[in-house]
Amino acid sequence: MVRRTKKEFKPYNDYVDRTFELKWPTAFLLGELQAAIKETNDYHSREIERLPQQSQAQIEHLLSRSIKQNKVLEIQLNSLDEYERVKPSIRGVFRGMAE
């Protein structure tokens, strides 16, 4: 029969690890942080093609059709963001103009 001695850990520095209850919530927060970083990277690395300018008559026809038939519009604004890139398109149903 082998006689076993009590195992003791003597720290060689002042570091004390966090308890298990503190590690799990941190792991979930790191997952959310990584997802947010990926989303930000995807947003900043996007390449949106600039579409040609439509005529006034064509714009009025599409807006009228969206109001009357409840059709979804996708609008590309004629402006750039702070990095001189085309802004993402806006999608939705046109309900009318605010005055």
C-alpha cells in the first residue's frame, strides 16, 4: 500500500486566480465583445457600388407606387460617410412626406 501525502500548493508569487464564479460571466462578455468586433470589421470593410442617379419622373413614380401599393423601396442617398464611402441603402415603405 502506498502512503499518500497531503498535496499543498505554495504560490511562488502574489498572483491569486479568480474564482470559478467570476470566470464564467467574463467568458460570456468576451464572446459578445468578439461578436461586436466582427460586426464592426464587416461594417468598415464593406464595398457598396454607387448606383446611377434616377430622373425626377422615375423617383416620383416609385414613391407614388410605394404609397399606393405598399411596396418596399430601397434608397441610396447621394452622400458619402466620413471615409468617403457610399452609405448603406435605406429599405422601407414610403408613407408620405413630413412637413
